[in-house]
Amino acid sequence: MNPKFAAPTVVLVWAMAVSTADPVWGWTWNTPVQPRGIPLCRGLTIVTAVSQPEGDYESIKTIESIANGDVTMRYSAERKIDGTLRKIKVQRTTPIADLKTATVYLHHFDPRTSVRIPGATAIGTSTAVLRALKTKGEAELAIIESTGSTFPANRGVHPNLYDYQMVERIRRVGSGTIPVSLTVNDTKVALPAIQARGDYFGDKAEFFFLDDETNPISLKYRIGRDVLDIVKVSYACSPVSVAHASEPTALERALVDTGRADVYSIYFSFNSDEIREESEPTLKQIADLLSRHRDWKLSIVGHTDSIAGDTYNLELSKKRAAAVRNELVSRHRVEASRLTTAGAGEASPKDTNDTLEGRARNRRVELVRVS
């Protein structure tokens, strides 16, 4: 697997409404289009892949809470900068009111930036901007470029963050939606997106916003040389109905029905077998599943993409599988005798290795029932 990762599992439920409870490139034309949206709720996790010469790295955005009129999320990224692995963690709080009306899209997550940026969205655009694109064919959208310095999000003080915003009009491309391929709750789907283009003082921009006015996530964008590509989304929430704890999860159903399941929500540090903290919900889910099925034994198989050499990838996949087993045994009290490990390296791809989304599907942990 390329320097890299694994990623999302959870209950497969779809909905369009926003939940306030606590509960053109790269698309695949033969992937069925899901006409529904992604619920904005606690636990929603969005994984973005970025390509660099040393291999792909992934940033993870997780909704931590929706309360008191605010959405609070955590951003985590681990990437190599000048040969050194840097771990970046940022918290961002966005008022729900801004998700409805804001015309500023602050797409950067910088630890030097304020936690709260009034009038700006963070993981996509607002309902108002998406609606304008759909009804008028164009909308005003400001972006704020990374300034390299700390400025307050206070319009009454200068210099401030808003002094660095660029305001332009973006225009819809075509009249229909574009299918954008990604992995949602461990299943490859194509989500309908509204495509729009603009020009920010010479930097050509292209956006693919999820066609869901309640949660218009930016599935892809390119602003100059700055590129974002969401490859995985996971959630275990539904604003319409919440699955009972006694009901089997998608992971459990797969192991019962077929004896094997691909897991995309165990995340690793860049080019490492170190498991990132965002993997905890999935590790707990696996441990709970084994607690319910006392007769089960599992083989944990690591898989990689094709970046780097065959031998390197095989060893990395073995180490990552062993790391998952160690976490389940040491922290989640699973009996060691019930878990074995193996590594497949890049030998069993699920998708093409020519795209970010394809490589992200190939980087995974597979669970196989052996009894």
C-alpha cells in the first residue's frame, strides 16, 4: 500500500435531512448513482486523499458534535513536509446558520486559524450557494487562501482573515448532475454532484458539490494547484430512524453472509503501521462483534495499493494486519487465539491504482472468518 491508510465501516443508512441530534476527473461512469445525500450528524467522517511523490496521504474530518446551533468538527492529517512527518490537528466550529447562508468557503484547515470563522463554511458550500447554482446557474463564492500567518476572524480589526478572501462568481457547468465515485460505508457508490467553475484572479477553479441542499459537501475541487478529492465517507446515523443496537451492522451481515468483509475505517499513519485514533470506533465494533459471536475466529488481512515495490508493500500489509490484531488483543480484550494475521500487499486490488479513489479502495483491512 502506498504510504498509507485504511478506512470506513458503519451501518448503511441513507437520509437527506440535517440531524441536530447527538446520535472533471476521477468519476466512474459504470458505478450506480445514489440519488440520496449524506446526513450531517455526529460521527460523520470524511476522508480526503492527496497525492504526493512519496505516496498518498489522507486527512480525516469528523463531526464531533451538533449542539447549541453549532457544528464542531475535528481535522486530522499526517503528511510529509520537507522529508519530516508532520501531524496536524485542528478543530473548527461552524454555526448551523452559516451552513444555510454563508458565501465564504474556508477550505484550508490551518492550526493558526481561529476555531470559529463567522460567515464561512468548512467542508463544502452553503445551502444558499448550491440553490443559486441550481436555480440561477451562478453564485457568489469567496475563498480564503492560506496566509502563512495568524489573523483574527474579526472584521473590525485589521489585518484580519477576511482581508485575504477572494470573491468571485462561479458558474454551473451543464444542467444536470455529475456522478462522483467514492466509498460510502465500505461500498463504492457514485454521488450526484453539481459542477461549477470560476476564476480567482487567474487561478482556475472547479468544484463538485454534493447535490444535497441539507449537506452540500465539496466532493472534489481544484483551485489553481490546490486539489481536494474525497475518497471515503462513513457514518452510523440517520435523522429519520436510528438502528437498534441489537440489529446487525453491515460488517456483521457481510461476515455472516459471505464470511469476509472489507474494512475501510481503520486508518494508519503515513507509510507506517501506527494506527490513528480515528480508528477506535471501528476497532470497538469488531471487538463487540466477536463478543456476540463467541464461536468466531477471524483472519486479519492487510492490503495495499501499488505505489512502492512489491516486497515493501507486502511487508507493510503484514505489519498493519499485526497492528490491528495487537490493538484488539491488548486494548479490547479479544482472545489472541481467535485472531490470525496475513498480508497480501498489492496482489488483490479492488479497483484501479491509477486514481486517488481507486488506490484508497485498494488500501484496506479485510476480515475473514476462519471458523
